[in-house]
Amino acid sequence: MEREPTPWERMEAADAYVPPLLAPALKRLEAGFDRFLDDAAARTELDGLLESFAGRPTALTEALHLGRRWGGRVFLKREDLVHGGAHKLNNALGQCYLAQYMGFREVIAETGAGQHGVATAIAAARFGLKAHVYQGAVDVERQSLNAHRMRLFGATLHPVYEGSQTLNDAVNAALRVWVGRHEEAAYCLGSVTGPRPYPRIVRHFQRVIGDEARRQVRRVTGGLPDCLVACVGGGSNAAGLFTAFVDDPSVALLACEAAGAASLTFGSLGTLHGTESLVLQTPERNIAPTHSISAGLDYPGVGPWLAGLKLGGRLQSVAITDDQALDGLEELAREEGVLCALESAHAVAGARQWLARNPGRTCVIGISGRGDKDLDSYLKARGG
Amino acid sequence: MGVGIYFTLLDFGLPASLAVLQAAARAGASLLEVGLPFSDPLLDGPVIQAGHRRALAGGEVPWADICDAVGEVRRTCGAARVSVMTASQLLYDPIRAARLPPVDGILVTDIAWDRPSPVMLTSPRVWFLSQGVVLAAPLPPPPEPVSMVYLTRVQGITGADQAAADTTAQAVRRVRSQTPVDVWLGFGASTRADLAAADAAGATGVVIGSAFVSAMELRARELGSGTPDAVRARVLAEAAGAWVDALVRP
């Protein structure tokens, strides 16, 4: 007998705020995804690619020096080792697989700093799909290396000159194009946000992070960790790590947000981009401006599954400042020889705080990506 | 054949936006679609997005003032029907939503088309349908009482240069078989030819957004940013009246 859905699963499955313009395309996508889930051969084929192309499983590294300094056991789930340098490829590979499985020849994606755009371009190249990536013109300029990478992978990069010329405008432009072209092109969405079925699809393709971590940590420690710590912007890396442990009440879940974009910590219920979730909003219900040194966390909403966990008391969240994140990045690099992304550095800072309150415990930190892309930001902030 | 005009409240300032809507009604627009300014309009084209940004450029306006302005449009725009077009986020809080004065319809752009509104509506719902939805499968009746239907003319987004699809007549027929209310076509209409095509397709009228807002924007740019509010309101009202008049005059 199927169990009752949890409150967070119900929030993830809600579709009351799906824009009618997107409804036909989303319905078709959900049907394709469900067909894929029932197709064992297709799932096996994708699993094979995750191994042979993306480099999975990724390592679980015990951070011995941090453990000694902080007073506990610390493990790093190393998504920085995924091809492309971040967990984003898990999802892009899954969604591009799904696109060609459903018979599409093209994919459309939005990107902010460029990580999801690069991952989509990589996956599209692997499947022989034509990728169209929409990026705000300001971001194209700021992240010129990623723009070059996308083009090298054969993607067509469409700079968006509307509005503030950043992520939100890119999302809008890409979705508008998709509304008119959903017969020919799939839309590859980068996080566990947006309208149903995207939160469920993206979490499914990212849950490999936690599935692996669970096996790996049991093998080393003989049991489950006391806490999982992950950074949260939209929340794909956190949802991916947490899913395999969410039914184990002994495992604490800690979401580390950027203090200037902390929708789980400071947000309230509202609707954004086709979904009902915790949203940072002004008293007049406009979407609040956000800030983070880390582009990947600079988002005013959060995935509905994570919002449901927070509202249901299953997840704690903490707001990490830019400075605390930079300290985390430095400490991890110096002590463990791992240069993590600024996003992941928020989780490092959060884990340190958690172990200070829970000495002697074991935690797993999701290292969502590598930090090479952030060196400029780091040097600008810390003067190099 | 009815002409509906979309304009964002507070675009070019409160006095100008009210004057534009009033002038459009005087010139013969039979539906005024009043957009409520929002920071993150989804799926609107660049012209309408820019209108929202201009409306909020001077800072946020209290909800009570927005509600007052909607009420004033209703009171001062004569025989035209008035509907409010908004994102669900602005009506999410039922205490705020309850303050919106009664109009002829409320169109929420991001709620599921096939079930009752999840947010409180103080006026009857405008049933927002895309042709993709209408043509994909047999259309059920509206999920709750509706005062009119807003049907996207082509499968696409707001913008003035989209080609008409020959499926429109079929979509209008399907909608009319399920509800007796007015059926307005939106997205991409801007010319007399569009009006004639909508007429031939059996629609009540077309709602014109981007082309009209572009014309107002052009006129406002000619005025320059230092123009006093009252002057801008008068000049834009003249431009709005002339624009609508040119479209509706036989």
C-alpha cells in the first residue's frame, strides 16, 4: 500500500499556481517523466552515464583536520568532483536525457552565474541536442568564462537585454520562448523551484547525492550521521542530499542560506515563478531584492519541498553572512586542500556553528561545487 | 467588435495612468484591463514588463492606494467594463485581497485554469485560457462562476507582432460551448485587421496591451523626464484617446 504523502511532498506536488500559458507544456513534461520513471532500461542507461560521463559516484572525504578543530567527525560529499565542477550536471544530464527520451531535439535553459547553463550545454552536447541558453547581458559580461564554455560546448547563448539584465530577466525570456516553442524544445530548469513538476523532477535527478552519501557514510562509520549540512539558494543540492535521510528523524537537516537571500529563515508564504513557497517579500508583497556574494544563492524563493520541511519543523535553517562564507572557504582550503564554491562555503560555515553546539557529533557537508569560478569574487572581497 | 485596452496602474505616475485609462474609455474602449504593478511579472513581454518597472520606479505604493485607484477607475470610466489583471502574489494574503474594490472581473495570470482560484477574489473571475489548453482536449466548464474569458490569441506571450493562428475560431467555439460570457482575445493584437480577424473568429473583442503601451511610452519619451505630472497626464490622455479613436472609428 502506498503511504500517505508527507506535508512537504504535498507542497512539492501542489499545482494551484501553474500559469495557464505553461500548462500544456508542463502536463506533457510530467507524463514524459512518469513514463521514464516506469522504464527500468532508461533509468539504467542514465545511471550508466552518471558513472561513465559525469564521474559518479563522487567521493565522501573525511575532513580530519576540521573534525579535530571543530570537535566532531566531518565528512564532505564531494560534488565538486562531478564533471563540470558542480552538482548541476546531475540534473542537466537527467533532464537532457529526458528531453531526447521524449523526442525533443532542442533544450532551452536559463542561467544566472552560468553554472546551470554550462551543465546544460555539456549535457546537450552529450545527447546531440541543440541548447539555447538565456543569460542576462550583465551576467554574460560578469561571467565571461562561463559564456565561452557554453559556446565551446556548442550552445547558443542568448544575452537578455531586458530589465536588470540578470537571472530574473533570463528566466522570463527563456520561459516566453518556451511558451511559443514547447512542441520542439524541452525546458531544462536548474533548481527544485518553479511550477510542478519541476521541483519533483530536479529533486529526483539530484537525490543521487544523498543516496550515495548514505551508503558511503554507513560504510565508514557503521551508522547514520547526526546532521546533514547544505547550502540553499533554490535548494537543488540540499534537496538532493537530504532526500535519502528525510525519513530518519535522528538525522538533523541544516540548510545554510545567504543572509541577504534567506527565504527559509526570513521568508513568508507567497507565490513566485509558478509555485507556492517561502518567499522574501516586501510589506507590499513585491518580491524583495536580495544580495549574496555567491550568485548561486542569490534567489528570493526556495523550493517548495524544502519550505515544507521548514514549516513542518523537520529542517533548521541558518543565515550565513558573506564574511562567514569567505572564512569557511579559506578554512576548508587551508585545512583540507579542497577549494569549494562560495555557495558550498556557506555550508562549511554552518557546519562549524552546528558542531560548536553539538560537540562530538558527526556531520556530512554537501560540497556542491568547486571554487575556481569564485576566485575573482574571493580576491575582490579579501584583497588577495 | 469590442476594443479592450491594457494599462498598468501607476505607469508614468498615478495621475497619468488614471488619465490614460479614462481617455481610452471615453474614446470607445469597451474593456479596461488594469494591471496592478508588481516587481516580478512572469511571462509578460518586454513592453509590459517595462511598464511594471516604471510603475514601481518611485518606490512601492501602499496597497490601500492601489485599491483606491482601482475604485477610481471603476467610478470614472463610464460604460467600459473594468477588469483587474494581477499576479497571485499580490492577492495571496486574504486580508489584502478582500480590500480590492468590486470591478467586473479579476484575472490572475498564474493560477491553474481548471480549478477554483486559490486566492480570494472580490469580483468574479476572468477565466484566463491559452489556446494550447483549449485545443488540447475537450474543454470542461469553468471551475467557478466567471464574468468573462480572456483567451490568448496565439500560443505565445504578450507582444504586438505575433501572427494570428487559424485555430482561433475553433478555440472560441469551444469556449462558447461552455460559457455564455464575453470572450476576449489577447496577446498580439494591435491593428484593424486583428479586430476583423477576431470578429470573424466569433470573439467579443480584442485586448490590446503592448502596442498601446508602446505608443504611450513613445509619447512620454518625447515629453522628457522633467515634465510636470499634470502635463504628462494631459498629454498622455490625449495620445491615448487619439490612439483608441483611430482604431474604433468606423
